Amino acid sequence: MPQDSRSKTKAHASPIWYITLKLRTVGKQRWQRIHEGVRRIVILPRVTVAVLMLTVAAAVGAQETASSTPAAPENQTGVETSSPASLVILNVHLFGHQSASADVPVNLVVLDGVLVVVTRDDVPPGTAEHTVDAGGGYLLGNLELGSPPNFMILDQDPRENIDVLLDTKQHVRYAIKNGVVVLNELPTTVAEPGSATGELRRRAYTPPPIAVPLRAFDSRKWNRFDTKRLSGLLNGAAVFDRLEWLSQDEASERQVGELASSEGGEIRALRLGIVGRIKMPRPWTYTVYYASNTFDKGYDSAEDVEYVWYDYRLDIPLAKTLNLSVGKQKEPISMERLMPLTFLPMQERSAVGDTLFPARNFGIVLNGTAWGESVTWAGGVFRNWIDADTSFDETPTQLVGRVTWAPFASADDTNLLHMGLGLRQSDVRGGRLGAEPEFSQAPIFVDTGALATENTFTANLEASWRLGPSWLAFEYTLTDVDAPELGDPRFSGWHVTASWALTREMRRYLRTSGVFGALPVASSVTQGGRGAWELAGRYSTLDLDDGLVKGGEMDVFSLGLNWWLTQSSQLGLNYRVVGLDRYGEKGWSSGLNVRLMLILD
């Protein structure tokens, strides 16, 4: 099911007002004005229900209008109105721009009180815990992907029957306010155990390396299978890059050589895998992914292509808010490191994130939530003895933990503050740290050389603030290296990243793991929309100079523009200015990278 819509409203639009118009006497002329006003009802990006209702009220000279905090319609049927974690609303009409012939029948998907899908495509059974059928009713309200929805569903077309607006108490069949169901008179069904609901709301701490689209669980898709004991989805992605260096001064050339030799196109990533469930009373989730080494090769490379196991793990639910993950996976530390690359506003992670944390490790992670999912915690033990090709006893051990807290979130969840702390202890002996200037094709700019370490300790601090379509993120990382022969150096770095969705979408906050989700696509180009556009900027710094280690200091200034045509295709542009302080001089260079990303849907 594509995460797009023809019916996205402007971000920060006024919430829905529940208004009952009471007319004691209505003359013929006034009645005609009412009818004409109702015929013009539409849901447009810049028109909200509040404006609509106030306009009608003015037209009829209504005696009473609703206040900004009116009571929701009463539930007179006794139907349960508590909001489920996931909800599908089928067969509801959005008003057309000109006439009833332009009305659009759609289906809605709401997860954790947030609208994630408005689509004309079919929604497969079992997509959510609760599914209601609007029976062709008419929606009045505020629809914004990535935000809590506010709307009501009328049982008749108010353009044909003015009584619908004159007596909303009798004609409203469903109402949701700030993502909470306050009235439900529609037939409701509950998904059976083992349905796709669990796949939409994963309790695992680390998401799949590639975003899994909601439509993936449609049983009619060729890349999905579902048996009595096992279900699965074949998923993949291909990322293509083109790098051009725009400038390099003489100092930079002496430090790293001529950069023009690293220009050109490459296959940045080529990954293929399966995500699915082992069906049992408390289903397990499995993740298996291959990655090709072609992402380090040019398009015309003649070398043999090899594949490596990128992820392989089992996610085992132990309790409602407790999960155990076993296998090769990401360590639970650093939001930037935990989020899939496809979720981030910049094409590459910051230099500090790529240098001081491993991409994957083999181990076990126990994670859970507390205080209404405002707090997440995770701890893991890792030994990468399989990939290291050594015995278990000879492989170093890593102890990793992370805790996050969302100390503030507005009622509609559009304004949210996130904080996090991660710690990592490793008894690794030896090693080397180095980083590229946040271009994957570029040569190494900072490099410690071989390190005679006995153990390392890393601390990571996180802070993020999301306000509607804007997001500001900060991380600081410090690694203390126990290497007496090198003066016990300490390596550090930080980054601050800002992004703004020009098309007003809002990233969802994933409360089970304390990270942000991908930018939703409110208006896909495949449905006549403009896709999702995002502007991003970042400053990062990495210092590998301390003690007797002279690895260099690097500052990177980045600007990025992303265009998601659909939820599974993106064009991106990143521009960077790189400053390198090494070998007693400061060198500068700049470059531009163009990216095409395709995700198997």
C-alpha cells in the first residue's frame, strides 16, 4: 500500500471543530444560501473544516457556533471508543473540488494515533488491529500524513441533504480527535492473532535495514508468501551515486592526493533480503539480508561480485513491552547509527558516527519501554566471532546500552523533545580508526594508523527536537582508548543536523526504539502529486588527534536536497565543504554527490 495521498492538508491547520448549527426559522432565501454553501464543500490543502463550518455559519446567520474547545459528539451506542494501536478505515469519500462526480473514495491507515496512509488502493485484511467500514460515508476534517488525524464521518452527503449539517448529532457515525477515537458507530472487526498487525508495529529495537512498505503485506504481491507456519516478504534496494569534486586547494592535495581520481559513478548499495514471521502464539520475527560488495565498485567494474551476510537475526517477544533480538544486528547506541540510511535526511552518516561505531555486530539485545513509551531502554552483549573467523574465546566482547526519554510531547505529538544516552565498553586489542569526508567514494581523510589498544570506552549523548515538518538533531560521542604506549588518547566528535520538509510532511517518532522514522510521502507522483521534498543541513566534526596519535581533525559542512517521488524512489543531492587539519596545515575541498535510490515495493 503506497504511503501517499491526494488529500494532504496543510501542516499545522486548525483542528476540527464539532459544530451543530441550530436554526429556529429559515426562510426560503436563506435556505437557498445554505444549500449553495454546502454544495461548495471540498477538502483542499488550504481549507480546513474549521474555516468551512464558520463560513456556513456566517451564511445562515446561525445563533450559536462552537467554541475552540467543544465537546465531542456523544457515543450513544455504547460502542467501545478506545483507540487501538493500529486502525484502518475503509470506504470513505473525500469531497471533490467541483462536484460530487469528483469525489474520491479512499481508505485510511492510522498507527499509534498518527495518520500514515491515505490511499485509493485496497488495504489487505489484517493490516491493523481494528478495521471499520465507513460504508461510503463522507469525511469532514483535517488529514495530514505523519500527524494525529481530526475528522468526522457523516452517513450522508450534506450537499444533497442539508439536515446532515443541521443535525450532526444524528448523522455523524465516526469521529476521531487528535488521533483518539471519540465516537464509533461503524462496524468494527479485530485482526486475528498472527495477522500482519505485528509486522506494522514491530517491537524489535532495530528496524529492517530497508524500510518495509505497508503495502508489502498485501497477499497478492508477488514478493510475499504466507503459509500456515511462516510468512515473509522479499525486500531490496539499489543505490546509485555520482560524485564530482568542485574544488581542492594545494594543502588538501598534499594531504590526501588528487581528489579528481575518485570522481565518477558507483553502485553505493545493493541489498536483498527477507523479513517475515514465524507463526506461534507470540510470533517471532526474522530478518535476513545480503549485501553486495559492488557498493565499493564503479559501474564498469570487472571484478567478481561477492555477497556478505549483512543482517541475520530473530526478534523474540518476551512480554508486551519486552523483546529479545539474537543475531547479527546494530548495537543499541546512537540514534543516527540505529536509523536506516534511507531514513536519514543526509545521504551519508556523519564522520563521527561512521568512525566510532561499528555497522553491525553479532550478539543479543534485550529492549523494552517504560512510562507509557516515553522511555526506551536496551542493552546488549556482542562477540563478532563468526565474521571475525576466530574462536569464540579469542574474540573481544562488547557491552552496549542505551536509554532514551521523550520529556515533552504536545497533545497532538507534533512538538516533541527527545534525549538519549548510550554507553559502550569493549576489550578489543588493536584496531584502527579512519573516516572519509562523508562521500562514500572519497579517500580516507583522517586515520589513526594501527592502535595498540587494551580496551575502549565510548559515551554518546543525543538530543532531538521535532516541530511539525522540521527536525533538529544533535549527537556528541567520546571514545576513551586505553593505550599507554600512545598516551591513552581520547577521540571525539559531534554533529548537528537540521531538516525541513518543504511539502510539510512530519517524521513519525518510533516510541518502541526512540528513533525517528522515514519522511512520509503525502502526495506520490504516481497519483498526480509532487512527492515529498526535504531540505537538510549538517555540520560535523571529528578529532582523531590526541596523545601520540596524529590522525587529523576534520570539519564537514553539508547541504542536501531530497525528492521522494514515491515512498520507494528518491533523488538526492548533497553538497559538502570539507576542512582537514593534518600534517601541520589546513586543507579545503568541496564536492557534489547525486543519488538515485530505488526500493523494492
